[in-house]
Amino acid sequence: MKKQLKKNKPKIEVLHEISFTLNEKQVSCKIKASTILLDLIRDVFELKGTKPGCHEGECGACTVLVNDAPVNSCLFLAVNANGKNITTIEGLTNHDGSLHPVQESLVNNGAVQCGFCTSGMAMSIKAMVNHFENSHHVPGEIRNDFPTRDEIKKFLEGNLCRCTGYVKIVDAAEKLFAKEEF
Amino acid sequence: MKKELKVIGKPIPKHDANIRATGKAVYGHDIVMPDMLYGAILRTEHPSAIIESIDVSEAKKLAGVHCVITAEDVDVNNIGYKRDHPILKTGEANCTRDEIAAVAADTKEIAQQALKLIKVKYKVRKGIYDVQEALKKSAPQINKFISGKFENKNTAEIFHYEHGNLEEEKKRSKHIVTRKFTLPRMTHACMATSNITASFNLIDKKLLLYSSTQVPFLYQRDMAHALKMNPSDIRVIQPVIGGGFGSKLDMHPFEPICALLSIKTGKPVQILYTREEEFIASPIRQPMEIELTAGVDKAGNFTFREINIVKDNGAYTSWGATTPFVIMQAFSSLYKVNAVKFDAMAVYTNNVFAGSFRGYGNPQATFALERVIDLLADELGIDKAEIRLQNANRKGETTGQGLHFETCGLVECLENVISKSHYNKKKSINKEGRFKKGIGLASMLHVGGGAKIYRSDGCGTILKIDPYGYCTIITGSNEIGQGSETVLAMIASEELGIELKKIKVINTDTDVKPWDVGVHASRTSFVAGNSLLGAIKILKEKLNKKASALLKSGDSEFEYSDNKIISVKSNDSIALDKVVREMHFSEPNELAIADYFYEPSSKFQDKDFKGNVSGTYAFASQAIEVEVDTYTGNVKVLDVYVAQDVGRVLNPLLLDGQIEGGILQGVGYALTEELLMHEGKILNPNFHNYKMLTASDIPNIHFSPVETFDKEGPYGAKGVGEAPLIPTAAAIANAICNALDLEFLDLPITPEKVLKAISLRNTKNNSKINSHSL
């Protein structure tokens, strides 16, 4: 898994060695201090599912999970991934190729059109799922800690979409929580 | 007797949604080719300047740079709808987007570094950023590549249309209203930025392009013209496209530039726009001023409309210049009107040029028209819903422009939204207090069966069934996320009795697929659907013949179900794959393949712009309720009631997606989205300052499809893609005006404009009170 960034550097730069967990696998690499996580994922590890939408933290297309929390990977310095647990859209899909319930809900509810925002949306919804999975729950009791539709909308404000008008994406998240199948 | 449909009409998810939702779809940004270089473009620093010199020597010396090109290094033709657009600019810069030089390098970083080493000497000129300035006699000619067809040197295009006796209709009008509206620059903001990968093969001199174009065959021809190549030596492959909305109807300079870099280096070259570049250098919705005068007689019938439009063409001419084709349809034919005189002019300036954008001028036209209809109703003292119903188009009508409405659901659409929104109750609810609610109505008319603006509006299909019973549809049409592939697969599944997972749609390669004019004008499901149905009919004749021979029954009528061909008379059946194998392997040994080219019944309009330009027409009405915060000026869109004549629902899940996505774009157009310019430069080229709406801004959308079963459409369906956003801004504006009892003539209606209008009225009222009290 060891790879180097592109050759042909005009000037010599100090490289930093980092190790982290990427989609449940331990990986390490040498990178420049200025490398952003988005480029590390896409160009070094060649996982193209994380999408570059703006490179300035506005659109959310490049959302990945760092220790279960959503971050814009375009604003996250890759050196800070050292020792952390990174999950991308590729890590969300089950090993046998079957879809994670978040992805399944997006597909079945018609939440995917051009699809360029979808990876980021899926990771943001997964982050929401993590939040509620980790919250205290007594078996047998009715859960009242699910997000409301308005809370889902608020949570997804950082992910832009130009095709769907967001309705089906919010539907997908809402139905996922209603089913408790995460 | 109507056969019950098994697949059509069902809410089936997009067939490759799972690929897209797992990050496995390959977009232009994801393409990596061996030995690939990265291209970058140097744009002018000044929107209007003389370019005195360009020095690329330092850039060429930088390690990792393979090629630097300027206009001097290439032998090319101009591009654009009027061929008035040089790919690389020399001598002068006329627009902030102007491409001066381009670089190909080993990495994106080196390419950017190289751009910084290019030294350009400019002599800055005073630019012309206002259409009225451009029309003055003293103004210099902005675009030097036009032939001087028009009297004024800065006129890019002129449209004139009329029907009926205008003067007579003016005379018999009881009320006449005149207003001038200003429409903003709106940008597509596709989630994937513009991209292209070009690979020129030095051995066989063929050019391979991975391009997000919406019109691959026109693009192939345009590219060939630009590069002085044979179109057939250019192969266009469309990767998965991250949003279109009309932005990819034109070929833009970065595309032939990328091809030139590849031709010069003999290596694949990729250009990816940054988001800032996307805001600055990709096309926009046409900004324009619309002056509309319209009349109504004492019985409430519309008498006439007189329209004068001045569009800011920017420095070069794109397909966007032809939007008056569509704009005039709304004015000539939405609601019955006896006389129309329409004039539109596109004027060159040093501003950015527009392209085409979902709705193609219709949102602008509909905003002006529906606003004035509200004012006419007020003048006459007639209800705003009533006046629309009274004048609504009906089935069977042929309008003054020659548009023929074989089916027309406008009355049903209007009645639907009026009733569901409780319009009559809500229009006069209490407007006291800080938060004022209002409701507005608007309708729209748009082409629903393609638009014959090119010599052919056709689409080809090649259909085959393989010996394993799988079906491959090779269609000329394109997928840009809207789901047309899925609709085509559903049609094949319905007609051939093959399950969806056994159906493949091939639609991305000009070397393989048959001709099609492109994805635009809400045409794909209609035109490609009909084309596929034509191919299915031919293929079935072949399959029926073989099945009949194999069953030895002499039957001629068959049904296709569960991968079987079933005799209607005897109910005997035979497996579809077996029939195909027998076709291949027994005499007369033929393929289970068929091809068909579908051309809609529509006509190319005459020189007076008259004629039935589309195979059918779509209608829609929206009733929108808003709440205005009179302290902050914020407008909240509460409920959108939308009814749309879709002909027939082919897939309700995908249809909802088009409606909801369109409406939110319409809300953005109405309230928040504007590309701001000052002296030719764009002030807000990022998502932080260009306000696209987020999930929190979704209104409650209540959608009712209206089915009119047009005999021209596949299963009766009409085009749906553009319609949802067309009346939204108009209905929102009408609702805000209803809430505040104020008028708004410009979009977007920002909080700032709302507060200004409220405070202006308060000042006026106060001064009135003061003068009275004196």
C-alpha cells in the first residue's frame, strides 16, 4: 500500500510518514505537509468515490468520516489523519458488494440523480447514524432520540445538491431512521 | 382494449443508482490515462484590454512543463453559435473569461506554477458593460468577427415575431399595463466542475475525447470545425456527467484547448475547472430586460401583448442567443391572446456571455408575463385565478404562432392548484403583523416533444437481443442524471417481457451509437422513447416470424412476458432466448437486431417563426405560498402546489425528482441566486457568496401529475425536465406581491430589496399623511 506522490517535483520538500486506518485497513505513506486528505484518498490511494466539488469546504461532496465524524476532506490536512480511522464511500459498501442501508435508502428513495454529491451525502447521513447509534438506548423502550425531519435537513446543510432539490435525500435519511435498520 | 402495463408507471429507482451511490461511477474527474498531463488556462487579468505582448519563455523552461500554447501556435477556426469566438485570444481581451495561453504539465501544481510565469502586457481599456452604452453610435465594435448583418455594430442577434392586429386589439382593450423587468445572471453550479480529457493518437491522427457534452454529435462536428479535422476522426465518449442543466450545450474554448495540448504533446491531457473557474468561466442564464405591455378587454379576455427584450449577449455568441425562440412561444401562446408583437435583441458587451440553462429563456418570459397578468386582473377587479382559467389554452387549439395543442391539461393544472392550495381562501388572509403571508399563481407552456431548432430533432436506436435473452439498447440519446436510461430500459422491459436487470443501455460513445441531436429541450424520454418503440416494433416482427415457425402454429399475434413469446390464440409459448438462438443458428440465419430513426412530426419554423415546432407541449401551474418577515426582509417559501401535464407518468419516482429539483432551482432564481458583476468581473465566484439553496430551504412540495395521454408520446408521455422551474419564480414573485401589496420588477427578490421596497412605501405613505395633515 506504500505509494509516493507524483514525481517531478520542481523543488525538494520534506515528506512526512503517516499511518492510519483507511476503510478498516492499516495503511501508511509519505506525504508533503501541504497534502490534503481529499488528494491523498483520490490520487495516492486511488479511491475515486470521494468527490472534489469545490476544494474550499463549501459543497460537502468530499465528505469522509474521521473517527466517525464527518469532515470536508478538502480542508483536512492529510498529516492529521495520522493514527486516525478514516472511512470513505468505498468503506461504507459491504465487502461482498452489497449496499449499506444508507446507500440502499438513497437508491430506493430516488435520491440519486447525477450522483456527484451522493458520496458526500451518504457519508453525512452515516455520520448522523453513528451519532444515534452511539447514543444511550434501553432495549424495549421507545426511542425518542431520532432526528426530526427538520433536524435531518439542518444536518445536511453542508452538502449541496443541484439535481434533486434535496427532498428525496431527506426522505432517504428519514426512512432509514424510521426503520432502525442501521 | 388497453393492455395493463407491468413496468411503465412504476416507481423504479434509477438503474445505475447503486453504482453512483457506492462511488463506483466514473466521472470526468476520475479518469486517469497512462502518461497523462494536466492542462491549465491563463485568462485575461482585465475584461477589456489591448494585449501588447505575451511572453511564455519562462513558463516553457519550468521542469515538468511539456507545452505552452497561445493563439500564435495554433491553426484553428473560431467557435460558437455565430463563429465569433476565438479559442485563444490575441490582440485584445474582451471578457473576463478570455483565454490567453494554456499549459500542459506533469502535475496540476506545475501547470498552475507555469501560468504564473507567463508575462502578459496589457493596455487596459474602458470596457462596455451596459447594453445601452453598447448601442450608442460612439461605442466601439466589441466583437470583430461578425459580418455586420445588423445596423448597429454591437447587435449580435435580432428576433421579430407578430400575429394578429395589434392596433385594433389595443383600441378595444379596457386596461393596458406596461412594465419593465430585469432578470439576473444565474449559473448552473453543476456539482461536478467542467472537465475534459483529450487523447490525440499521433500514429493514426485520431482524437479521443472524454467529454461531458450534452450534444455529442453536434460537439464532434463543432470540434472538427474548430481544429480543422474530419469529424469522424474525433471520437467522443461521455463519462458519467455530474450535472448538465443546459450548461454543456455549447462547446467552450477549454475543450478545443485541451485537444490542442494533446495534439501538440502527443499525450493525453486533462483539464479540470476549479470551482472558482467554474463560476467565472462556465455559461449562465441570459440576463435581460423585458418590457411588456399587455391588454385585457372588459370581459377579462387578453387582447394583445407587445414585448421588447434587450439581452446582454456578452462578448461572444453562444446557443443562449437563440433563447428568444422559446421566449416568444410563452408570449405568443401561453393563455389565449389575439395579437402579439415581439422584438428581441442581443447586444454585445464586455460582460460574460450566457449559455443555455434549463428552461431556455422561458423562466424569464414567464416571470414577466405572469406578473403582468396579476396586474391586469387587479386593474379590471377580477380574480387572479379566474382570469387565468378564462384565458387558458384548451385541447385542440392552434395558437397564433402555429403551435398545435393536440392535448392540453392547462385548465386541469390550474383548477388542481387553485383547489389544493385553497387559493381563494388564502389570497385575502389577514396581512397584519410582522410576518405576512401571501399566495401567488403562475403557469407555463413549454415544448414537450422535442424542439425542431436544428435540421433534425431525431434520435436513432439500435436494439439487439443476445442468445442468452439479454437486451442491449444502443441509443443516440444521452444521460445527464435525469434517468432517461432507466425509462428506456423500462420501455424495453415492458414491451419485450424481459426483466430490467437483463437490459443494458449503451449511450456514451459516438463511434458506436446512432445519431441524436442531444439532451436538451426536455426531449429525451419523448424522442428516444419513441425511437426505441420503433425499433422494438421492427425487432418483434422478426421474432414473431421465427416464433411462429418454431411453434408450428401459424399464429401471427404474440405477447411477450416472463422472457417468453406467447401465442395469443393458443397460449403456446417459447423461450425468448431460444428464439434468438434459432434465428442465429438456423436458416435464414439472421441477427435479432433492429434499428430505427425517429423524427418527431414537428416542423421547422418559417422565417416568421411560425409553425408547430414540437411534437407536443407541456403545461404546468404552480400555486406558491410564502411568508415574508417584514423586519428582516426574509422570504420563506412555505408550500408549493404544482400540477403538470406530463402526458403520462412513466416513472413516478424519477418524475418527482425532476419536479422537486426544478422547483428548488426556481426558488433559488426567485430569491437568492445571482452572479454579481462589476465592470466585467464576477464578484462572487464561490458557493459562500453565490447563494445556492440547501436542504433547510426545501418548501413543502405537493405535486399532482396531470395525464392527458398525448398520442405522439411514448405511452402518451410528454417531456418533463425543464417545466418544473419555469413558473416557480413567477409564482413566488406574485405571492410576495400579494403578501406585501407591493411590486417587484427584478429577480432575485433578496431581503435587501424587500426591506427597501417596504421602507420606500412607508416614506411615501408618511409623506402623504404629512401633506394631508398640513
